[in-house]
Amino acid sequence: MLKAKIISVLAAAALLGGCNQPMSTGEKGALVGGALGTGIGLATGGSFGAVVGAGLIGGAVGYLGGTAIGNSK
């Protein structure tokens, strides 16, 4: 089961990382935040729903933080 979770996380990262244009600061923040949230959820041994939720929340927070940094330049 853990192997399937790791493969799905890597597949999602590959899809998000395969953009044909340079990523904005908000998009970079969402990618990093989602990866961190998902990784923390996996490391703590959460259920599949908790891991997905942590990734979504991390992505949202990362996007907002990246957009704020991008607007302050």
C-alpha cells in the first residue's frame, strides 16, 4: 500500500513539473507546498484521505505564499 502511495505522489509531481512554460512564483510555491504536505502526511502514517488533504492544504498555502512573494518584488 505504501508503494502505491509513493508512486501516485511521484506521478502527480511529474504531471505538475511537466509544464511547457516557466512556472510563476505561486505555482512553484504550490508544487513545493503540496509535496511537503504530502510527505509529512506519509511520514506520520496518516490514512490516504489525510495524506491527500495534507497535500491539498500544503499546495494552497504554498500558492498563496508564492503569490504574495511574487507580488512584493
